[in-house]
Amino acid sequence: MKKHSKKHMQKVIMADDLKESVGFLLRLRLPWLVAGLLGGFGASILISKYEAVLASDVRLAFFLPVIVYLSDAVGTQTETIYVRNLAEKKGYFHTYLVKESLLGVLFGVVFGFLTFGFTYLWFRDIPLSSTIAMAMACSVAVAPVVALVTAKIFQTEHQDPAVGAGPFKTIFQDVISIVIYFAIASTILFS
């Protein structure tokens, strides 16, 4: 039988929002949200580094919110389901990782095609439509992995993933989506 250290035997403490005071919940949640705010400022600074790309084709700015949003929404679904199942003692990380990785790729393909169709109907521009579609597909495909890994890190560190993983996952996913988007745009549109 494998011996576990005390640290590994500790349970993840999850707050009961119905029983805890508002002050306690504020102290529990605020640090993670402040970290998310700081990460958001970092993402804004990151976007500013791509000013030349945006200036060369302002239409790229139109799609940044939808790519960031949908990637985050896919990740949030994954994280919510995983954390819920953790609370019910059904959180098998490796099983989730395999299934959610496959779902991420399938969602990426579906939303990539839909995005291509919408963008092409709007602008009749194949390079632009391809850029937006590929960025959407890649960002959505990695979102479940980002969500699961973030929640797993919080669980491993005995932090409530329902409280802290969301803000961290959101900013990590936003940054990843921004980097993917501008890397693809720089490669396809400006090479």
C-alpha cells in the first residue's frame, strides 16, 4: 500500500456559500478576482504589442472578442463539470483530460468552420476568413486542457477550484487565445 504524506492526505476545503458570511466569501474570492484583473491588464498590454498587425487590418479587432469569449466559454463548461464532479468525488482527471481534449478538438473544428462561413459571408475575403477560423479552431481546441489543468493545480494545492481556478483559467485562456490569434494573423496575412 502506498503511503501518502500529510499534505497529500489533506482535503480540498470547499466553502459552503449558503452557510458562510458575506465577509468570509469576499475574503475568499477577492484575491483571485484581483489576480484576474491584473491578468486582464497584462492581456491588454499583450494586445498592444500587436498594434501594427491591428493597424494593418482593423477587421482583425472585430473578431478578437468572439474568439476570446468562445474559448473561455468552452473552458468554463469543462471546468464547471469537472469541479462539480470533484465535489461529488467523481473527478478522474486523466479520463476527463482524454475526453475533454477530444471534445476541444471537435468543438474547434465545428466553430472554426462556422466562423469561416460567417466571416466569408461578411467580408468575402478568404485569407481573413481563414485566419479567423484557424484562430478560433486552435483557441477552442486548447480551452478544455487549460481549464482542466488549472482546476487540477488548485485541487493539488488543496485550494477550492470553484473559487480560484475560474479567474486563473480565464486569464490563461485569454492570453493563449490572443497569442494564437495574432500568431496566425501574422503568419497568414502578413507573411
